[in-house]
Amino acid sequence: AQKITQTQPGMFVQEKEAVTLDCTYDTSDQSYGLFWYKQPSSGEMIFLIYQGSYDEQNATEGRYSLNFQKARKSANLVISASQLGDSAMYFCAPGGLETNAGKSTFGDGTTLTVKP
Amino acid sequence: DAGVIQSPRHEVTEMGQEVTLRCKPISGHNSLFWYRQTMMRGLELLIYFNNNVPIDDSGMPEDRFSAKMPNASFSTLKIQPSEPRDSAVYFCASRPPIRGSGANVLTFGAGSRLTVL
């Protein structure tokens, strides 16, 4: 089983600045993945980025990157050059790779507000 | 692909009524998840299915809630009888079979917003 902790209920960032959203996890699995999802005010859940535990490089998708520190069990999301449209709720979630039956439970989320 | 399709998008009902939420997962996906989202409790996993079989329903709040997946292309979440505290957004999500070490991304439906008066 994996437990996700997101300690920042809310974050503010100035437009065009970078921001880091924290996610720590607790797992005894040898192989696992971490996902980040975005939920704008419209309510849909949008997949952003994924990091596998055996990936040697930190994942990057456009302005999104993961600061993955396996020893510290953290997978922080970095958003560079923030835009007003980045204002949303962000969720970190685990994904089991070793079995097709791994359940996906989400952290409590971080609400990001980008200020103009 | 049309994505994960949920219906209804909005439902307003009175306490005591039966509510049925529906979900059509993405074709080829073999895992299906039901989540509930509220301000107080955040995003909660209610139940998930793998190959149409319920694997873990420990998140189902009580006996008033039931979920079925009669085939690979359809699932229902039923609340009977409904109560005001069941008011929430209910999400269905599906996931493809795990392959290698790649990401197995959950794809969410648009959600069903339930209001129980």
C-alpha cells in the first residue's frame, strides 16, 4: 500500500515565476510510479506527468517537471513560468506497477493560485 | 476515443430516493475506479474493479452504496436511499492494462454532480 502526503493546502505564485508543489509518499513496494493531476475550477481531472521509480531521469513534460528524490520519498512537481491558467488544484497519486490491481488513492491536493 | 463517459452530469434528488450513476470506460481499459469528491473529505476512492471484478470496496461508505460492472464497457454506482450527506461530485476513471514499466494513467470522466435535498 502507498500513502501520499501533500502538506501545502494552498500556494501562491507570481505569474512567470516557478513554483514547487510538494508530495511525499510512503511505500514498501519496489516498483511504483507517481502521478500528478490538475483539477481546474471547471472540475475535470487532467493528467500532467508521471515518474516511475526506476526512471533514471526526472520526468519532464513541457513546463512541468518532477523533482524526484527516491531516498527521501518525495516527488515534487515544479511548474516553470507560471501562467494564470495554472491556477487549479493539484493532486499527487501513486500507481502500482507490479500488479494490475493496484489501487490509486490521491493526496489531499494543493490549491495553486497564480497572481498577475 | 470519446474518453470516459459519465451520466448524468448533474442530478438533484430528494432524500430517500434511489440514485444511479453510470460510467462507460475507455475501450480496452481493464480497471475502473469510482471516486467521490467533497470539500470536507477531498477525493476518496470508493471502489475499483479489475477485469469487471470488484477488487477493493473498502472505501464504500456504507451499505446504501453499491457498485456493479456487468461487462467491460459499463459500470453503475447506486445509492439507495440517498441522504443529503451524499451530495458530492462522483468521478469514474479507467486505466489500461499495465505494460512494462510505463505509466498507466487514469483517465477521468467529467464527473456527476449529485445534490440530495
